[in-house]
Amino acid sequence: TQLLEQSPQFLSIQEGENLTVYCNSSSVFSSLQWYRQEPGEGPVLLVTVVTGGEVKKLKRLTFQFGDARKDSSLHITAAQPGDTGLYLCAGVLGAGSYQLTFGKGTKLSVIP
Amino acid sequence: DADVTQTPRNRITKTGKRIMLECSQTKGHDRMYWYRQDPGLGLRLIYYSFDVKDINKGEISDGYSVSRQAQAKFSLSLESAIPNQTALYFCATSPTGVANTGELFFGEGSRLTVL
């Protein structure tokens, strides 16, 4: 059973479109992170959210942590080809935990 | 230069061979990790270390061993490689602190193919 379910698994859109990807769980996380991974490289941290209901913006990317801290979403406005990559969510289960649990990722392709 | 450096970046080997993947970091972090990434399975933790004298198994440690030679160095060994260990391997580091929320800083990966 996957602790963190990401959807959709694959997404292909035209440049300029908006999109939202989701990260859902039945477990409560003390914090949740989003990473982006480009081909041939390691994942790079985009954002960490720690408070239920928190919303963070990073240029055209908006991240939201659910009120119950069981889910998160990433919304991209006016997608660009440079947004192409694998988006991974990862969560920490408890305040004293050290270990990140990863979802399987959403592979995004933005077509020029 | 990369803060987390992995060597080799690519390796092809045969079944039964011993393989070592090395990781060094300049971030000054105490915590280091080895993950493997497989298509459709995501990132899975193999081993982790919180300091030089600390080694812990992750969820998929069978067939692997590690050595933390120094704060900045953490190596992963496959004593007798098998084909299902073909994967992309990542080393990562994280800081330790009161506000630690587990953020990881990854190397660029080592692609291992076992024939």
C-alpha cells in the first residue's frame, strides 16, 4: 500500500495552460515537501509546508497543505516547457521522525 | 561544483560482481542517505546514517551494505550484484536541527546496470 498517492501519474499539456497535481494520504504528516526532478538529475526541493491549510507561492507555482495535513496540491499557472519534469511529494509522518516517505510522482510534459 | 557528489555516474557490471558507489558532500550535514529509484516504484530508502558511528537500515536494505567513513563520505556496496539491483541510485543529505523537517539534498545519481 502506497502511503502517499500522487495523481495524475502522467500529464501532458500545452504551454500556457494551468494544471493541478495532487498528493493524497490517509495518514497525517507533520510536514510535506515537493520536489522536482529533471531527467538525469536528482530531485530538487521546491517547498516545504508544515501547517494545516498553509499556502505557499513560488512564482507561478502554488502549493497547498490540507487542513488535516493528509493531502497537498501543486498548481502551476501558465505552464512553460521549463516546468517539464517529475514532481514528487514527500512527507514526514511524525514530529520526531527523521524519514521521508515519497510518492511515486507525477510526470509533467509541457509542449511548446 | 555539486554539493553532493556521486561516483561513478554510470556503471555496467555483471551478475556476482562487487560494486561500490561513493558519495561525498560539502554541505556540512550530519545525515546522509542512500535511495534507489525505479520506474513506477518511486524513491525507496536503502540505508541512512545520522553520524559517523551510526548506520540504520531502510526499507530495502537486503543485498546492500554501507560505510560512513567520515562526516562527508557515505558509500554503498553491493557485495554480489544481481540484475534486479539495476536502478538509479541517489545519495542525499539533510541537516540536523530543532526545526528539522527532513528536507533532502540529492546528488545527481548513479545509474547501475547489472547484466
